[in-house]
Amino acid sequence: MNEPSFPNSQRELLLAARGRESQAAFAKKLGVDRTCLSRYEREQLGAPTAVINYCLRQISDQLHSGNSTALQEAILFIRRASEALDRAAKDEAASP
């Protein structure tokens, strides 16, 4: 059995997290318009951190169905780093 590869782009991340779900249904879960999701997937628009975090959680949950692997640990590390960046951006925006 091949170990799944980690997405290498915003497009790959979104498609991996969405799986077979329709764009409309996935966009609704993300709280964005379907046309925005389409633009994120085509990399015509950078996805917000909240969308990236959601996708990372989706992929992490998909991979956590078995024993922990180095890839799963790396994804968890990336997720935590992304959340820390999100907090730092919010703190910076709140600073006068």
C-alpha cells in the first residue's frame, strides 16, 4: 500500500480536502461562495488562513485513521504552525 503524498500547492490541498464532495457543498462548509472556492482551486485567489487550516484538519483527520506516521506528524506540525501564524496576524492587526 502506498503512503499518501502531501499536497504541494493550494490547489492540491483544496482538492485533497474536498475529495469527491461538490464545490457547492464544500464551499458551504467553508463559509465561502462557490465561485471563490473555484478561484482558490485554480490558484487565481489566495485562500484565507481559515480555509487552509480547515483543509489541513480535513487531511489530518483522513490520515489519522491508522497509526501515526512521520507524514501525519509533519501535517500536525504544519497545522499548528498555521494556527500560530493566524494568531500572530490577528494580534498584529489588533495592535495600534
